[in-house]
Amino acid sequence: MAPIVLGFLLLAFSTPTLTQKKIVCYFSSWAVYRTGNGHFDTSFVDPKLCTHLIYAFISAYPNGSVKILDPSNDIKKNGYSKFNNLRLSNPTLKTMVSIGGWISGSKIFSDICNNSTLRAKFVTNLYNFLVQHKFNGLDLDWEYPVLNGGIAADKTNYVSLIKELRAKFAPAGLILSAAVSASVSATSTSYDVPALSANLDFINLMIYDFHGFWDGKTGHNSPLYGASSHNLYADAAVKNWIKLGANKTKLVLGIPLYGRSFTLSNIADTQMGAATSGAGTAGSWSQEAGLLMYSEASVLLSHGTICTSQKSESDWNVVWDATQAVPYAHRNNQWVGYENVISIGIKGQYARDQGLGGVMVWAIDMDDFRDLCGDGKYPLLTNLKTNFTARERPTKY
Ligand SMILES: *[C@@H]1O[C@H](CO)[C@@H](O)[C@H](O)[C@H]1NC(C)=O
Ligand SMILES: *[C@@H]1O[C@H](CO)[C@@H](O)[C@H](O)[C@H]1NC(C)=O
Ligand SMILES: *[C@@H]1O[C@H](CO)[C@@H](O)[C@H](O)[C@H]1NC(C)=O
Ligand SMILES: *[C@@H]1O[C@H](CO)[C@@H](O)[C@H](O)[C@H]1NC(C)=O
């Protein structure tokens, strides 16, 4: 009797609101190949910052087998096992693996899921993969059912896949989540929202890449509130998912730890919506035109609110867009819309005020994890967590 009473008391005195709130962090496993201060591997992860860590990515073969994308890093150099061993430093941490991503495309999953025999094999193979490599769960990142080379039947086939995975996973205590398109038009096309909400443990809303160089004009990667006529902002995405039948405790607000950059057509026109001629110059570590990781942006801009300890000669101009609750910066013909500690704190408060189940970041390896700016390690993730999990509404912003 005594142990039961003690257990009950411990439960009663624990802080469920705090422990149930999810801080979901993706890890882009290829970050190990970034050079210099951009290099990131699992030894840089603070195992207490996130409640769920997700290893990106695995993929699939047409026969429904799991495809390991980087056998050298994932297996030979113990990428998976080092990642899952982070749980030794935090027993409540859950480590998961994500299947898909933009590179895998849609067709491979569309083909597998349109054949019930193949789909059943896929489910068994995924289950065996998680058990073999000791992951706590799976994150589905099919981008996207019906779209990008998929077929109309994907919408129902995706639900079948999710229900079959859940039936296999739940008895074993394995977690099942999905990363989903948050755009209002794609959501209705790709997803049976009530079925996803009922059968997934949580839903990661990918609220990023809402604007980028492909638009031909400046716009923010992840506005909180909107000016956009296409409802491409976080508040519209969240309210749309709730309206379509999602349980808000299952919804996780996805936030980019990177900015989207542009080359301006005319250096005299730097406002939101200004004409652009293409992507911004690639960052020195991520090496991708049109994208700057926070670690790159913060060092580049090292100015004012972005990188407080390195107030410098930087001639970047930082502008706060009050309508969208996000910053952007420009210098000569370069323009970047990104997150700083202020905007991410506001997003954390928003998720808290809306009663969402969690917040998510893409990706942990893009924050200032080395404390190059002197704001402490992981300034964005830390401020997001502080604001999201606060008992009292912080009054800082
Ligand atoms: C599935 O396809 C992959 C890639 O072609 C192959 O290596 C694997 O052996 C196949 N699995 C089965 C069970 O046939
Ligand atoms: C999906 O599967 C159904 C039933 O087997 C089949 O009739 C249909 O042609 C398939 N669709 C595609 C695009 O392969
Ligand atoms: C479905 O997949 C199974 C197993 O790979 C295969 O034998 C069968 O021919 C497929 N069915 C169709 C309609 O393609
Ligand atoms: C939403 O989910 C929570 C926790 O999973 C549950 O307690 C609640 O009953 C659900 N609400 C609805 C309306 O289904």
C-alpha cells in the first residue's frame, strides 16, 4: 500500500503542465559536415533543453524497406546510437527519427501507401527499425500527401498508414508524430485533420518557408501575424488547424532557427515586399543561397538586439516589423527575415496563450549553440522555452 500512496503523492506534487508541454527539436544529422564553428554533432546537444529530439532523416525503398540515408555517419560512426544515448543524461527525454523531408519527395510514400500489402510491410519495417536502433518513436515527414507528385488517394491512404502505425506502435509505447504543411490551402488538400489529430501523439506545424527568394520580393520566413493575402502566417495556420478539427493540445508550433535571405533589385527599396533579383548570398557554414542559420545571421549582423555582446561596426540595419512581430535586416543589396530572441519569445507566449501542446524548432544545430554572441548557449531555444513554459505570462515583451 505504502509505495502506491507515495507514487500518488509524487504524481500529485509534480508539475504536469510543465512536463506535458513539448519542446520538440529537430537535429539535421548532416550538420556534422559543416565546417568551423558551424560544425555540430550530438555532443553539442543540451539533453535538458528539449523534451523530444528528432533525428532527420531516414527514407524508404520502393519495396517498403527503410532506407538509411548516410550509413557512414548514421551507423559506422554511431550517429543513431550517440543520439539515442542522450537519454542517459535525461531519462524523460524522448528521441525519435523522422522519415521523409523535402529531398525524399512525395512519390515514394504515395506509391507504398497506395498498396495495402506494401503499406503493411512498410509498417512492420518501420517498427523493426525503431526497435533495432532504440528510437522512442517515429515522425512522419511526407512532403506532402496529394501534392508534389502524389495522387488524390494519398489523403485517405495517409490516414490508413497512420492508423496502422499507431496500432503497431501504441502497445509498445512508441510515439507517432507528423510534420505537416501549415499553409491554409495545402492543409485542406493533403490532410484529414480530425483523423490525424485522433491518431497522432502530436502534430508539428511547419510554419516556415512561408516566404523566400522564389517569391521575387522580400517577405518573412515565418510571420506570426499577417499582412499576407494568402494567410501565410502562424496565427492563420494554427487557427485553421483548430477550425478543421485538430485538438489544440496535439498541435506543436514549428519555428525556424534560420532566416530566408534575398538579393534586392534596388538597394534603395528595402521594405517588406521590395523587389528582389534572387536568393541572398549563402552563409559560410550552411552554404545554401537564400538561407542563413541564426548562428550565421547573428555573427554577420552582430548588432543591437541580435548579438548583444558584439555591438560593432556592423552596418546592417535591423528593422522590427510590428505587424508581423518579426525582425528583418538589410545591408547593401542583401536582405534577411529571421528570428531573434524577441520574436521567438513572442512566439513562445503565443503558443502558451493559445493552449498549444508544444513548440518545435527546425533545427537545434542552427541556434548559437557555441555562444559565439555571448548571450549564452542556445539563446533562441532557451528564450522560446522560458516563454512557452512560464506559469505566469512574462511581461518582458
Ligand atoms: C528492398 O530494396 C532494397 C534496395 O533495392 C534492397 O537492398 C533490399 O534488399 C530490399 N528488401 C527486400 C526485403 O527485398
Ligand atoms: C492506387 O491503387 C488503386 C487500387 O489498387 C489503383 O486502382 C490505382 O490505379 C492506384 N493509383 C495509382 C496512381 O497508382
Ligand atoms: C502490391 O505490393 C505487393 C507486394 O510488393 C505486390 O506483390 C503487388 O503486385 C502490388 N499490387 C499492385 C496492384 O501493384
Ligand atoms: C484533446 O486532447 C486532450 C489530451 O490529449 C484530451 O484530454 C482532450 O479530451 C481532447 N479534447 C477533445 C475535444 O477531444
